[in-house]
Amino acid sequence: MSDAPLIARHGEVSYPVHFGVDALGALVEGVRALATTQRAFVVTDTTVDALYGAPLRQALAGAGLRVGWAAVPAGEGSKSLTVLSSLYDAALSWGVDRGTVVVAFGGGVVGDLSGYMAATLLRGLPLVQVPTTVLSQTDSSVGGKTAINHPLGKNLVGAFYPPAAVFIDTGYLRTLPRRSVAAGLVESVKHAALFDPGLLDLLTDQADALVAGAPVALADVLRRSVALKAVVVERDPLERGERALLNLGHTLGHAVEAAAGYGALEHGEAVAVGLNFALKLSARLVGLPARDVERVAGALRALGVPHDDRPWRTPEVLDRLWFDKKTQADALRFVLLRTLSDAVILRVDRAMIDALCADLNRGNE
Ligand SMILES: NC(=O)c1ccc[n+]([C@@H]2O[C@H](COP(=O)([O-])OP(=O)(O)OC[C@H]3O[C@@H](n4cnc5c(N)ncnc54)[C@H](O)[C@@H]3O)[C@@H](O)[C@H]2O)c1
Ligand SMILES: [Zn+2]
């Protein structure tokens, strides 16, 4: 990967985030440099394994590494205690030691799952994130959150565990469905609205190439977007304050995602609806100018991500807002924008949301 890496900081530690296209050699070199006992244990899912497993395996072995390999079933179901336990079994019986690098090779599911495995096995192993979806490249691979799900909710068991390095290779995105590419870019729209309005224009202007999976255009946008997230994580690694701004669009987004039934909508599509709703609340509650609303909506439109919030402003969806694990008492902490790149967190109670929705539903959009 030719350009200098971005350096992300997490408390006392920092780690490089490399960007590139078809840069397998740089990845292998990076893993080799971290593997003090020349061992790497790769966790992937069955889909990514079938598409890209063999060349990575060969290249790691060709670099003199002893390679362990586990491919979990593709999909959210693998973020479970059962699958985690099978990974511990596989790694321990293979001969994992303290110098083994865990390579998370796949989307956010593999990243969260193997990140948590790396955080806990032998009290912590060096972790290299190799995200292969837009969502994981723009969001989950950087920031150090790892987790599995619990029957009572998503991501309830986990740890903050920063990786030792991240390799973002947009060459992998060529095989990702366009719908997932577009949806993943909604997190970049979010980062742009929060911190870098100029990136909104880039996303809008380049939307066709980006959604078509053009690797160089994607690498440029993702680098800029990840840099924005990295700054916030650096200032607030454990999400005690400012990092919560990254929840923009996610309050209603999570409710929409759940109401649609998990898997029916891409996460980014639900966030796009939530973002659109947050823009309307922002306009009414903290004075977000109409031209700013339009700039964000214009990016979502250009990317072709459905984001109309009207069908989702139903009692069923709104009820779900008040049963989220982050709900505090009778008020929600909504991330709103005063202007682009000037976000605030506002406590909004149920009566306010209901009144606003009633007004919007009367046609006063
Ligand atoms: N840790 C964090 O900060 C954080 C942030 C956001 C989301 N997440 C988590 O990320 C997960 C979602 O991530 P995701 O959207 O990447 O889902 P995913 O990992 O399930 O990947 C989606 C699908 O794409 C397939 N795939 C992966 N790479 C591919 C490629 N290059 N070509 C073709 N197909 C490919 C996968 O096999 C899977 O079927 C959720 O569990 C969510 O909780 C974590
Ligand atoms: Zn998200």
C-alpha cells in the first residue's frame, strides 16, 4: 500500500491503518512483522474464504508463517458464544501462543467476533483487522470495539480492544453487492455530516463510481472518512462523551432495523432513514438550516440509498425507541446537528417526539 498509513490512537496505544488496492503483499508483510513466533491464526467466514481465502493462505505460508485457519458461517449468527467457543477450541488445538497474530479477515461480523477472541484468548493476542465490506472498512475495523451478541441483545458481551494494525484493501469490494456498497457508505455520509461537509460533496459527486465499487475512488473516500472517526475515537476511546456523536442517525435507525426484521434492511439503509429523521428533528429543535439538510439528503439520494423516514414514523417503530438498551429514563439522547460539523446531544422526551411526528405526519415536512 503505497501511501503512508493513517495513525489511529487509542489511549496509550496507536496503530497504523493502511489503505490500498490489491495489496496482499503489504498485508502479509505487516502480519509477518507482528508475529513474534511466526504464527498467524486467520478467522474468516465461509463466503470470504471461498472468494479470497486461498491466496491469503498461500501468501502467509510463503512468507514463512505457520498458518491456522477457521472459517465461520457467514452472517450475524456467528457472533455467538457457541461460535466463539469453537474458535477457542480450534486455536488452542492448533497451537496458538502469545506471539500468534489473529487476522480478522471478513466483514464486521468476523471483525467483532475474532476481535473479541483476540482480546480474551491467552489474555490478549495481537490483532490485525482486514475488513472486506464497506461497513467494516469505514466503521467497525477502526475504533477498537469488539463484541458478540447475547440472546437479550446485540453486542452485549465485548471489550474495547484496539488492533495492532488495520489493512483496508478496497480491491475486496469488487465482489460486494452494490446495495451493500451503497449502504456501507451511509456511515461515511454520517462522518461527513458530523465533521467534514466537504466529504459530502465528494460522496455526492463520485457516487456512481463509488457504488459501482471503483477501488481507487473508494480508497480515497474511505481514507478520509476513517480519519474522521479516528480523531473522535482518539479523544474518547471508551465512549464516555464525544464518541457518542457517532450515533447520529442510529437512534431511529436501530428501531427501524429491528422493526423491519433483522436482515430485511442493510444496517446502512436503516441508518439512512434514521439520519433523515435526525435532520428533520435538527431543523426543528436546533435550527439546522434547510441547505444543510439538503446537502446530506442529496448525498443519500446520489448513492441511491432509500432514506424516506415517513413509512417508519409509526407507533410500532417509535415504541421501539423507548426500549433500547441505551434508553435513559423517559428521555432519549438524540444526536442532532446545529449546522454541518456542529453536532449536539439533546435529551428528547417522548412527548416531544410524538408531537413532532404528529406534525410531520400532517404533511408539515
Ligand atoms: N465494532 C464496531 O465498531 C462496529 C461498528 C459497526 C458495525 N459493527 C458490526 O458489524 C457487523 C456488520 O458488518 P458487515 O455489514 O460487514 O456484515 P458481515 O460481516 O455479515 O458481512 C456481510 C456479508 O458480506 C459477505 N462479504 C464480506 N466481504 C465480502 C466481499 N468482499 N465480497 C462479497 N461478500 C462479502 C459476508 O460473508 C456476509 O455474508 C454487525 O455485527 C455490527 O454489529 C461493529
Ligand atoms: Zn452504524
